[in-house]
Amino acid sequence: MTTPNDPITATSPLARLRAHMALAAKPARRKAEDITLIAISKTYGGEAILPLLQEGQRVFGENRVQEAQAKWPELKAQYPDVQLHLVGQLQSNKAEDAVALFDAIHSVDRPSLVIALAKAMEKLGRRIPVFVQVNIGAEEQKGGCAIADLPALLRQVREAGLPLAGLMCVPPAEIEAAPFFALLDKLADENGVEGLSMGMSGDFETAIQLGATHIRVGSALFGARG
Ligand SMILES: *Cc1c(COP(=O)(O)O)cnc(C)c1O
């Protein structure tokens, strides 16, 4: 990993992605090692995930608690240092299951969920980092808190003692993501938050140039989902 791979000669999707991450980081004067690649394995089974584990990838993301419960305990038994991130919407009644299985949660977006997570962490004696998701394009059907509600929600997260890792967003599809990434970065600055979970297969390079600390990449690693 010390010699940046060449994206042309890289022999696996993971090696290619790592090479592209390094290329994107350079002009932004960032180090690729400072950016966490979360391999989003939703809909894929163990047979697709194992090759990535064998190649050294250890941080994975899922969007559903039940799906992750079905496939990860076995994989984690083989690779105990795996870190599992929840990137999909979370119902409050699944907060305890989520805290038990996952090592980070990217979709904290409302007061009731903060309360449920604080309770679950207290009960399980396990505190895991959380990202507050922002509905950055103000889209009706999307998860995430409204920009106007962000300061109050962050205050609540801090007062509840949840480890605050950063902000997360999924920008509107089909339009240029850069302005939304820049806005998330600005909101993080204004609110004294460090981490930025942003960028997916189609736009992770832009996200890296705009300050992403965590990128969430699925199809570029696993192929298109069916
Ligand atoms: C599926 C998903 C991703 C990965 O998307 P790709 O386009 O496959 O890279 C990232 N973030 C979230 C929240 C997702 O649900």
C-alpha cells in the first residue's frame, strides 16, 4: 500500500479504487490513508465479500440491520478485526440490534433515534461513533435531518454523550454532487464537526477533493446490484 497503484495496471476492483483514491487525494494535498474506504456490501453475499477480505479490506457498510445480522456474524468470526458501518435508515426499535452489531452508524437523523441509541449504548455498555445524516438536497423522500434542524440535533447528540464522528449525506441523484459536498463541509465547519461521510461509486473523487473523510463505495467494488 506504500507505492500507490497505477489505476491502469491495477489487477482488482479494490486496487483500482485505491489507486483512484490516491489520484483524487493528491491535488487536494490530502493523503489517501486519511480517507476511510467503506465497502458497501448490501445485497452481496459472503462469496462476493470474501475476496475483498482476503485482499485486506476491513471496513464494510450495510444499509439494513436484518441483512447484516444474517451474513456478518459468520464473516466476523473469520475476520474479527472487521468494522461494520450502518449507512441506511434506522428504525428506533432496531437501535439495540444496531448498536450490538455495528461499529458506527451513519444515519442519525432525528431526536427519537438519538434517544433510542443513547439508551441502547447505555444498556449494552458499548459506545459507537455516529454520523448525523443531513438531507442535503431537501428531498422529500430522503433520510436525513433538515439543514435548519442540524444545530439542535447535534446539540442533542452531544448532550446524550454519543460519540459524534461527523456528518453524512447522500446528494440528489442525476445532478452534480460537488455543491452538496461543499455545503456539507461548510455545515461541519460551522458546527465544529470533524468527519465527512460523503461520496459513492459515481462521485467519490469529487467528495475526496471536497474533504470526505469516509467514502461509501458499493458498485465500483462489487459490480452493479441486481
Ligand atoms: C448503496 C449505498 C452506497 C453505495 O452506493 P454505490 O453507488 O453502489 O457506490 C453508499 N451510501 C449509501 C447510504 C448507500 O445506501
